[in-house]
Amino acid sequence: MYKFSAIAIIVLIAFSSCGDNRTPGRVYAPDMAYSRTYEAYDLLDSTKFTGDVLDKGGDKIYFNAQPVPGTIKRGDEFPYTLPHDSVGYKLSASVANPFVGMSSVEMMEAARLYNINCGVCHGEKGKANGPMSGKVGGIVDLTLPAYVTMADGTMFHSITYGKNNMGSYASQLTRKQRWQIIKYVRTLQGGVKPATDSTAKAAPAVDSATTTKN
Amino acid sequence: MSRYRKIVSKLVASLLLTAVFSINNNVLAADGEALFKANCASCHKVDKDFTGPALQGWKDRVPEGDWIYQWMASPAKMIDTDPYSQELFKKWGPTKMTAFASMPKEEIDAIFKYVDEYKPAGSGDGSAVAAPAEDQSTLWYGILTLIFALIGFVLLQVNSNLRKLSDEKEGIKRGEPVPFYRNKTYLMTAILVLFAIGGYWTINGAIGLGRHQNYEPVQPIFYSHKVHAGINQISCLYCHGGAQDSKHAGIPSVNVCMNCHMAVKEYTGEKLVRPDGTEVNGTAEIQKLYSYAGWDPNGGPEGKGGYNPDKNGDGVPDGARPIEWVKIHNLPDHVYFNHSQHVKVGKQQCQTCHGNIQDMAEVKQFADLSMGWCINCHRQTKVDFNADGKGNRFYSIYEKFHQDMKNGKMDSVTVEHIGGTECQKCHY
């Protein structure tokens, strides 16, 4: 009988090692499995040696992808300085797009970024029929005349700070990417020349802060 | 005969006419639907309030006459002059409706005809598709094996009993037979079987130590990838944009969630269910997000939602704090893994390593992330070196050196040629 119970215990231990999948399970060497270096979103507090997942310790590292104020990422455009208010919106039309001619590779990249970040609401062709358009609501059709005539700078202002139901994309797209996506949107509008610089009209029907010609 | 012919021809003609008219009607109604979807649907729903008011029942609400045409032509002008329009603007502002000045009257009529005749297509909540019959073959094999084992056992017993009978008949004396639980053959077989099973489980358990396959932790918010990436088709890179630029795929900060959830305030899709069968209230989960973001769905200047004021002066709205998502995929410190190398350069799909994320209500670790698993993929995946502009052109410089040496332009390649004097080679 002793033999039987010994075997039964071994089998039981073997079974119990595969616990439920809500806990991470055991590791051989916690000091290797759980990093001592600073790692984002890490399971355990990296400044404190522990194998206990419930002992989370102090503050962990979280970040959003917005650049540190006062810094410029290598290869990116200079910061956009107009403020997030109706005055800034009005003035934004006078900011010119620094990307005049874009190579086909850059354009393909802009199209890819448009489809990832914008197409989900504005639609692949800019017709406001993306998969989320019926849920978010108030999505504008980028091919409407109001947006064809909207200045690049005004679009940039809206992408940077958000507008109506749209949030800010400053943490998801670099300034360079935002300007290049606007260039791609122009191709969706059928290559119609947008008004630029100081001759630009801001969108009349969209903006509640009744912008006038400036 | 001629009389009948007349009647028949009249009948045919009238039938044709009705057909033509009804076809015409269909065309009009269909046009209305298409026009509605193209022009109105991004702000209006027929039977529900959305960014703008629900359109059904418009006739009972708006002033008589051609108010509706004037409104469509120029909402801004109407808001300046007409009292009912001002009332509308007060309720639904501050954004004014886009003007449709150039839309012909027939099209406006078609849209409102569609709106009046619209019926919601079936009640949306899932009289769910019957769960697919589970594969029961394993169960049947198990039952069959048991039956055969039982038959075998019974036959063995019968055999020994028969032998006992025949022994008695022929007068052969044998010792008292040992019961089967003391029979050494049975015992040995049982021990061997238990040993094999136990060994299998023990070794698998030991290999699985530290691998955490199928790890599916409870997250602070019931965030369903199935709803976001599957049903709503949001690209993985919308939220996890870091995967194309950096080592970490990155968990989106709360402002990325709020890009959509400023407008999407309630969950109306199919039922969300936890693995233990309990139902999840999607709208309550969105409320949790608002509390993390420091956002009040009834706050803001117009009461339509806005961030809490920053009264304690810490630079973020009061109550805003990061969401402590539980990290699922962990690699030990001695393994370096870089997302951008795989996503951007290697052009791998997220699903290759993470499984069908777009079908997971709660994310679990799909692969075991073992070294063997990595190595297998690295053995099989073909690298696209093509220098025709599509591949990664990694070896193009080496190709050039080979050509130059063949043509006698250079006699050897120094370490400097292959990047040996770049600062980071030593100073990293």
C-alpha cells in the first residue's frame, strides 16, 4: 500500500503543477525571468527583487509617446507652436506644408499610416465610410469641397489638437508623418490644388468658431 | 376572339405599367438609402440619436411647409433667423450641420422617404449562432478503450475460471489462485502505466516552468481585442504603434483610447462573456476607462463630456492615472527581442506570434515563447534580400564589394568598409 500512495502522490504533484491560466505560473530562476533592469510595463517592480507577482512594489514605468517638451526627435519637423484655441485655428491656415514634393516611397508610407490611423473612420478613400464611422459619428467626408479648399495648416492643427469627435494624434504620429498624411489626403481628393498660405480659406461649414477669411 | 385579345393586351399593358412603377419606386427607395448613407449616416441614425438627432418622426417635429428644404440648404442661415432652428442648435450644438445647398429636392425627398419607411433589421441582440458541436471523437475513443479493457478483463477472468473447472474435472491440483490485485503481472503493468503517465506529466510540467503558455490574466478593464481588432477592424498598429518603431510594441496610453471613446460611450455589440460564463457589462467597462482618463461623460462646457479640471495642479486632469494592465508576454533578461525588427524589417504579421488576437475576448499567451519555438521560425522564414527595391537590401553593399573585386576596382575589403569605424561599434 505504501508503494501505491507514493506513486499517487508523485502523480498528484505532477498534475498540480499545471495550475489555472489566470496566474503566470512558476519560474526556475526569478532573478533571470523577472528583469532587474528598467523595463516598460513590467510585471514586477524592477527596482526590487521578488518572485511574488502580487508584490508589485513602487511605481512602475508608464509613458505615452509624446516627445518631451522642448526636444526634437532626430529627423522630425520643428514643433508646431500655434495654441489650441480659436485664434490658433484661424492662424493655422497660414502655416505651409514643409513637404512639397514627396517620393513614391514616402507617399506609400503616408498611405499606409493613413490607413492605420485615419482610414478606420474616414474610410480608405476618405469618404467617411470606415468601419468605425457608424459608431463614432460626426466623421467628415474628406472629399467634400469644404475640405478640398481647407488649408494644409488647418488640417495639421486639427490632427495635432483634435477637432469635435476626433482626438489628438500627436502621440501616435510624428509631425513629419502628419504633414505627409495630409499630402496623401490631397491625392484622395483627386489632386485638386488646395488653397495655401495666406490666401487660404478655413472651412466654413465645419467650424463653430465661425472662421473668416484671413 | 378579338375582344379577348383586347382585354389581354390591356391586362398586359397595365401589368407592365405597374411593374415599371414599382421598379421605379424601388429605385427611388434604394436611392434614398444610398443617399442617406453617403451624406447623413456619419452624423445621423434613423431611429437613434447620434451626433445629430434621430431622423425618424421628423415630420411631427419640424415646422410645416418647406422648412426642411431651407434647413438643408443652409443650416447656418436658419440658425440665425428661425426660432425652431435656434432651439435645435441649442440642443445639438456647438457644431452646425453641413449645408447641402446643391442637393436637388428629389434627392432630399428620397432620403426622407427612406427614413420614413425604415424598419430596423431584426433585433440586434444575438439569438446567437448555435455553438458548433464539439469534436467528440476523443471521448468516443476513450469509451471504446474502456469497453475493450473491460471485455479483456472479463475474458481473462472467464479463462481462469474455465481452467479451474477443467482442472477439477481432470483432477489436477493447483494452488489457490492469487486474486488479480495481488497478481504480479497485473501489478507490474499498472505500475508501468502509472510511471509512463506520471513521467510524461512531470517532464512536461518541468519544461513548462517559466513558459506560461495560455496565461490569461484578469485585466483591470475587460478590454476585448475581438471587439476592437476583429469586429471594428482597428489596425493593431493604431494602438500598438511602437511595434513598428521600437523594441516594445507598447501598450497605448489612455489618450489613445479616448480618441474613439470620447464619442463611443456605450457598448451595444454582442454579449461579452468571461471564460467562467459570467456576463460583462461593456458600458460599465467604458465607464472604468473614463475614471482612469479623468474624463466625465456629462462634464465639459456643453455637458457632453470633458476632462476634469486640474485642481490639484499635477498637470493632468484630476483622477487621471495610468491603467495597470497586466503584462502577459515576458521574456527573461538574457533574451533580447525587438518588435520593430520583426514587424518593420521582417514584415511579420502580429498573429504569427500572438495568435488570432482579433478573435480573443481576453488575450492569452498563444505561443510558449520557448527558444525552440523562436529557432524553428528562424530556420523556416525566408529572408527577402532582393535589391529591386522591395526586399531589405541588407547585403547590397557586400554584393557591390564582390563586383568591385571581380572587376579589379579594389583588391580587398577592410573592416572600415563594413562599418568598423562607426562610433557605436565600440562606444555603445
